[in-house]
Amino acid sequence: MLTTTDVKTYREQGFLPGSPHLSAEEAAAMREACIRTCGVELKDPSRRQASNRVKPYLLFRWAADLVRHPTILDSVEALIGPDILVFHTTVWFKEPNTAKSVPWHQDATYFGLAPFEHVTAWVALTPSTEEMGCVHILPGSQENGQLLHADKPDPNLMLSRGQTVAKDIDDSNAVSLTMTPGDVSFHHTLALHRSGPNTTDEPRIGIGISYIPAHVRHVGETRLSATVARGANRHDHFDPEPTPDGDATEAAIAAHYDSISRFWQASESIPGMGLVH
Ligand SMILES: O=C(O)CCC(=O)C(=O)O
């Protein structure tokens, strides 16, 4: 459980470094399942997204269990309250010896959510060290509000258009979030963060789960869907999503496609949504 000091630190700094949430056995089982289902990126150009690495909790049982993990939800509840929805999830899979990296950005840029209360829980399924391209974060950067981002297309950037914050960042105070399997870090939706290449012979796998309190709404015209992870969907801002009835079943694929399609539709009114990572 997070302490009141942890919650105060999150409010002031915009993040909490990794701390143990899954046992080594749970992390190993999740890692094996993640590699089996998402180790190969399934890209369908007509769908614009590497869909098996986006919202995998609608496709695969392991990911459905992960976003509902009680220990993670206890920490999320301490940060955003008891009614918790899963809005999005990304499998951050850095292959061994890859130049792929993530530029400085704020998660809020892509989601069209108000108020800015979304928190990302980043779950380490492998070690995440400096050499493996761990996440770096700028303490206190959430205080500066939403910053302008610009597209910087580059095949080595893991965000779809290399979208990155437009101004130069003084990263002298940046903190490296090094993690061991089963650790979870938390960052605020306005916290500036980035990550570098994986120069090791092992994959680096992290799952970024976007949680929102149920009173947060999407500001665009499209009705989006979300998963109730704890408490109730009291405000009815999102359509409920089903739990997958198996791995990549017909029903799961249809629910996943429906949810992702709504994101694309939303991007007509909020261009950033089309870039969702
Ligand atoms: O895992 C990474 O390298 C980047 C993570 C990230 O940008 C996020 O969780 O929002």
C-alpha cells in the first residue's frame, strides 16, 4: 500500500519510482504470456496500429488479469480514488539491441481527457535498466500544464509520428526509473518522460496501464469505451468493455477492434488521438 508520504510525493513530483507490486512468479508468468501473445508485433496497415500491443487487456487473459491486479489497484486507488477505469494500455516491448526510443512527451497530449487526473502505472515484466532503455522522468514537470507537441517522424521513435514536446527540455534533473520484474512505477498524465535504446541482448518489456477516476471524461464528440477495474462507472462517461472470454477469441477481437476504432474516430475531432501510443 502507498503511504500518505508516497501520495504527497506523487502530487509534488508527478511520479513515484518503481516499487514491488507483483511477485517474481507472477511477473515471470505475465512475461511468458506477453512474449507468447505480443512478442511479434501484429501490424495491419489498414488499421494504423500495432493492435496486439495496444489495449491487450481486451484480447488476452493475462493482460485482463494484469489491469485488475489488486496490489496495483490499491496503489492507484490511493492516487485517484475508488472508482477506477482502465482507459488505455500499451505494451512497451523493446527488442534486444534496438535503437528504438521514446522522445520527451506528456501522455495527456494524446488522450483528450479532462480533468488531468489520469495516472500511468508502468509494470516491469523484465528488468529495466539504463542500458535497456528505462524510462526517464522530469520531477515536478506536471506543474507546467499541457505543453505543445510536434511530429518528428523517425522510424526509431516508438510513438507513431515521433510526436515530442516542442520546446527544448533541460533534463539535468531527470530521474531514471530503473526497475526489477514485478516493480510498478506511477506517473502523472502531465509528467514529461522519455526512454532510450535497449543496448543489451535481452528484451525490455513494460506495460503502461492508463487508469482514470470515473469522473474524468473524454472531451471529443466520440463516445469511447473503458473497463471498470474497481468501484463503479458512476458517471457513465464511457461505454463498458467486456472481459475477454479466452485469448484472441472472435468476441475478444471484435471488442478490441470496436474500442480501437472509436479512438480513430475520436482523432477526427482531436487530432492527437490518432497518434495514441
Ligand atoms: O516504456 C517506455 O519506454 C516509454 C513509456 C511511456 O512513454 C509511457 O508509459 O507513457
